[in-house]
Amino acid sequence: MRYSCFITIDKPRGTVVEMFQDPDGIKNWMDGFQKMEFISGEKGKVGAKTDFYFKHKNREMLIHETILEENLPDSIKFGYESPAGYNEVETEFTENDNGKTLVTTNNYFKFGGAMIIMSFFFKGMFRKQSETHLRKLKEWVESV
């Protein structure tokens, strides 16, 4: 399953990228975020591994993140592994002439087991969650 989402944030690209990377700010835009633990590699660089802990509907979830590509301030690409499957998210940051930043996420999911069938029925739910994260990122960045 693949899809893209985008939003324009009324802040310069440098500010958006800095806040996107702020580990203390994740709680402001990622629903259910509990904590993160750096595992290995050089933080913020290709190959770095971090574990993210979320709580969703009273259920705890662990997601393993690996940075696959790092071309900031232009883009960064992550790989995520969880019991539900594997996904990649490439986030692109493009500043326009007005000093605003277009943030685009290109999302790819590969599911295993029963999630293969469920993903067909819940594609809209995944897109909605991605759009919610972008909206909350926008609200947080613009509020500072």
C-alpha cells in the first residue's frame, strides 16, 4: 500500500526541520507517543536505530525505527518495523517563495499475516492517521 500526504506550514524550512527532529517535541504531534530509546548508530544519520513506544486504545506498541536516507534539510527517509508489518516514510521539506514550507510524506506499507487483508479495508484509516500527524506538526510548529 502506498500513498502521499502533504501540508503547508507557515514557517521557514529550517525551523520546520529543526522542530521535526526535536525528540522532546514528538509528543506534540504523534498521537499516543510515550517515549523513545536510542539503540545504535549516530543519532540523526543513516543507520541510526531508535525504539518508539506508543499507547493506542490502552494497548502498548513498540515500533523499531531505522534511518534509511538522510538528505536534510531536503528530505529524510525512515523504515519502521512492528508486529503489524513494515513501512517506510520519506518526508520532504520544500520552502516556497513566501517563506512557508511544504511538507510531503510518501508512505509505503508492507503487511504480514492478517494485516494483509485488513490493510485493504483500512487504507483510509492509515492515510487519516498520517494526515493527523501532519496537521498536528503544523499546529505545533506554527504555535511557537
